[in-house]
Amino acid sequence: MNTHAQTRVSAYAVVVEDGRMLLARLSDASPVFAPGLWHLPGGGIDPGEQPVQGLARELLEETGRELLDARLLDARSYAVRRGGIDWHLVGLFYAVTLKPGAATVAETDGSTDAARWLPLSELHPSTLSPAAADALRLADGTAVR
């Protein structure tokens, strides 16, 4: 066990509608997972912030969508090395309901550079962050190739 790893707790939205999953593409500013991968909307919880509050904040920043409801689905742990830093990431996965609207990135210079609805049938684990691949399994185990 690496006792020198940075711990990060993140809340993620698992949103599936009409056979599509809402995902955000990671930018070069992504602290944990590699840029270019499709990832779940959400992110790190600030000190003192409740996970659902952090999820609502991150959803607005990364997708421009407002959180209406969230239900905890699962929690997963990841060990990742990026930029010379060992990360211990704890991801909280939420099934969410969002206010209708277009998916657009609202933050500038953030960890994501695009938000899209992608068909489940076209998603492949090699294009997804480990957390998004796990969410795909949670949403529909048959969709993972």
C-alpha cells in the first residue's frame, strides 16, 4: 500500500437517456486521468462540501446542466499515477436527474473541454476513463466490449 498517495474524493454523475450516456472529454488540465479520455461529469469534492453539492457544482461547470435529483449507486477506488503523482481516487457514483438543456462546458481552463451525449453501443473502454468504464458497466453491462 502506498502511504504517499494523494487522496481525492470525487462525485460522478451516471446519466443515461435514450441509449446515450452523458460524458465529458478530459483536457490537459485533468489532474488524475489522461487527457482525451471520455469521463463522467463530476469531480473533486471541496473540503467541507457535501458530495451532492460538489456534484451539482461540477455538473454546471462541465455540462451546463442543473442537478435536480441524485441517488448514490456505488463507490469505487482507483490507484492512478499521473504527472509524477500517485493518486488514490475514491469515486462516488450517482444516478442523477438533470434539468433539460444542451450539454456545454461552462468552465474555462478546467479539466474538461467537451461534453457530449454518446451512444452506449459506440462506447469502448479504451476511450473511457476507468471510472467511466465502470459506470458503463453499472448502467448496462452488455454495452461494454
